[in-house]
Amino acid sequence: MLFKRAVATCICPRIPSRLSRLRHTKPPSQYAVQRSCSSHATTKPPPIPPADHRQLGVQQELFTTSVYSPGSPILLPNGARIFNRLVEFLRRQYARYGFDEVITPTIYKKALWKKSGHLENYSDDMFTVTSTSPSRSDAAKDSEEDEYGLKPMNCPGHCLIFASHLRSYRDLPIRYADFSPLHRNEISGALSGLTRVRRFHQDDGHIFCRPSQIEEEIRKTLDFVRVVYSTFKLGPYRLTLSTRPADHYIGAPEEWETAEGALKRALDVSGQDWTINEGDGAFYGPKIDIVLRDSDGKEHQTATIQLDFQLPKRFDLGYVAPAPEYERRGETTTDPDALNETGLVTPVLIHRAVLGSVERLMALLIEHYNGAWPFWLNPRQSRMFLWAGKARRTRR
Ligand SMILES: [Zn+2]
């Protein structure tokens, strides 16, 4: 009975009913518009503008922002529920794809960023933190010792974990996942909703593997992407392989050829169409980007899979393996002399993110579903209306 009354209320956009707001309804259909109240009825419904996550975010009380922290979205209870469900969903997949979650610091000393190369190549996008007041008795005398950077990425922290004890070839692949908040100093004019922010969370993952394991790890990651995006009914998406830049790159050309060959074979096995971006790889290794097309035809780069030969070297990472010369080339041998020799081999690092920024993916999902969330993501999954004469109470 109550539903009938509710459906009969005005559904014109300029007179939002409380129930339509609570139900997160899609924009009214043509049929619904024709049935609305006489003062707003029209046979030609106005064109529906594309969904905007910033407007829907306010309407559905998902997030807000503050002048006191520009670019750092404040997730309200409804937004936090969606965020947590996305993270829980990813955690369930981690059990299936062999990732172990870790929790790493938000700030590191400048010395770490020097070692990782961020100070040299990324400092414009980083925030600096000064640790103590001069009055503190434990304040470092050397001012550089006292300077920290807010982390823009998790990779250096994961390298520290790998380096924390001796590894054997039998331990690999090692896969770490991390949902820590990240900070990047985007210019203030570029900040927007949940898509261009200064503070965000990635479903960040790093795989430390043997050169011979690259292809299998990429294949599994592409499968991971397929499972996640089909669950959200997002897509279509396209895959692009970016190869060795013409001049500014590190590592031997043979290493690049081996890595690119492994990526190509994994892409072929995925059965999905892919294209090459010749010379567009990162200076430290080739990469696969997943470019998603939204319902308005706009393209968004979301997931990414990047090979990195450089960072493990900068952190002196190694694992013990027999026949190290063969191992480095990703080859195997049955030669007993070669197998009698053991040595340290540098692992290959694969950076991968399936959702990318969780906040950014939330923005895409808000617009993709136009606010009509599937049940498992809906922040208000049930609502009970009790009707007792004049007294009416609403309970969650
Ligand atoms: Zn990384």
C-alpha cells in the first residue's frame, strides 16, 4: 500500500520526493514522465544529461570535500560502505590469486625516496613532511634526516619487505597487496570530485618473480582484471602494450625483448584484442594498460600492469638460485656443472593495479550505474517501513 502511494508521488526532477531519493532511482523513463503530475507533465521529456558523479555523490550522501584539505575526499557513511565493499571484494579475490596483504608506513625518510629514484624523478608531485619541532630533545641535528615524504606509491615499501630476509627461487613469486592511502600533489586547478585528487587509495599490488615466471603472472593478472570488470559489468575495455622507448630507457635491449615477448604471449592467450603503443613504455620497463570506455563513450585508463627491471636493482634485491646465468635469462638447464653453481639473481618486479584508484573507480561506478547500485554495493540495502495509523516510524 505504501509503495503505491510512493510511486504516485511527483517524480519530476525539480520536486524530488524523499522516497525517490532513498531508493536511488534512475532518471525517470519516458513512461514515468508522462504519468507525473499535471503541472509538470509533458509529452517531450527533456534530454537527460550524462550522469555526473559529483552531483550524484551529493544527492546520495556519498562524499563531501573541505577547503581545509583540498583534493582529499571525505567519504560519508554511504560512501564508506561502498568503498569497504569494493575492498572486501578485492580481498576475496586476493585469496584466489595468491596475494598477501601488507600494511606499510605513510611517511618515509628522504633517504628512501633518494634510493627509489622518486626524489630525482617525482619530487614535484610529492608532499614533504618535517618531523619535529626544534625544541624536541630527539630532533635530528642533520636537517635532511629530519625530512620525510608522504608516499605517492607503495613500491619502495614492498621492496623493503622483500629485502627483509634472504629469499630462495622456491619462494617466488611473492605477491604483496596494499590498500594504504597515497598522496600526490596535484595542482589545485586540476582537482575534481573523486577523479583528480591528492589523497586516494589504490588496490596496489607488487609481484616479485623469476624472469621465467613473467608470462604466467601477466596471464593471471589479465584474468583477474577480466573477472573484476565483468563483475561490475564495466566495459568494453581495450588492452594496449607499450614497448621500449627509442632512447630514454634503462636495462639491456635483450631484457626488454624477453619481457615484451612474454607480455605479447600473455596477451595472445587472454583471447582479447590488443594493440601496440610503440615506444610508449615507462623508462624502467614495458607495460600493459587497460583502457575502459564508459557509457558516454569516454575512455579512462584504469588498470595497469608494469614490468620493472630497475627498482629491484636500486634496492639490491636478490634471490638465491642454481645456474644463475640461465636463471637471469629466464632459461632452464639440465647441465650438472651449471646446476652445481648457485648465486644471487635480481627478481623482476611487476606493479599492478586492477581497480587503479578506488576513489576514481567509485566515480566511474556512480556514473555507470547512474546511482542505481546493484544490491551488493548498495549502501542502503534494506529499509523497513512500519505503518500504524497516524504514527509512522522508519527503521533501518
Ligand atoms: Zn608500484
